Amino acid sequence: MELTTPALLFSAISLLLLAYTNRFLALANLVRSIKPLYLQSKERRLLAQIENLKKRIFLIRNMQGFGILSFFCCVLCMFLLYYDLNIIAEYVFGVSLLLLMVSLFLSFREIQISANALRIDLSDLEGLTENKTK
């Protein structure tokens, strides 16, 4: 393995972490906007949305954590390759790839939860659209 092999992951992991951070910030803003609405109305639907957001924030935090660990292992691999510790570097690179896979799986799961939340929100409108078409 050459030094450029783990270096290829640098841009991918960096962009992934940026996307995760953007998702986290969007959720944080959503929580900040829903909380006062819930405190004012005490609607169960809003409480369910807040619970959903808490799950998604937990997943995003872990996505970021595994992505950062993957990035760290990638850098460590490059360091080991620089010092001609090739066998250890290959194992560290493998760990880096596994951590990245875990991060991507968590991202997939978060997207599923997000899509389900949107489906639930849109289900309220199904009755309205059926009445308009009749």
C-alpha cells in the first residue's frame, strides 16, 4: 500500500463530516423551533416529533463520531506508512474503512427515520387531498 491510498479517503471523509454537521445544525434549528410550539400547545404530535428528533440527533452524533475515528485512523495509517510500518498500516486502514462503513450505515438509518417522520407529517394531508379529488 502506498501513502496515496489512505489519502484518497481524506476528501470523502471531510465532505461526509461536513454533510453530517449540516444535518445536525438543521435538526438543532428544528428542535429550537418546535420546542416553544410544544410548550405552548402541548400537542402529542409535536412531542412525537421531538422524540423522533432526539433519535436522529443521537444517530448523527454517532455518525460524526465514527467518521472522525475513521479520519483519525486514516491519518494514523499515513503516519505508519511514512515510517515504513506497512503491515500495521494496512490493519489500521482496514479499521478506518470499517469505521467509515459504520458511519455510513448510521447515516442510512437516520435517513430512514427522517423519511418516516415526513411520511407521518404528510399523512395528515392525505384526507385533504382525497376530499379535493372527489
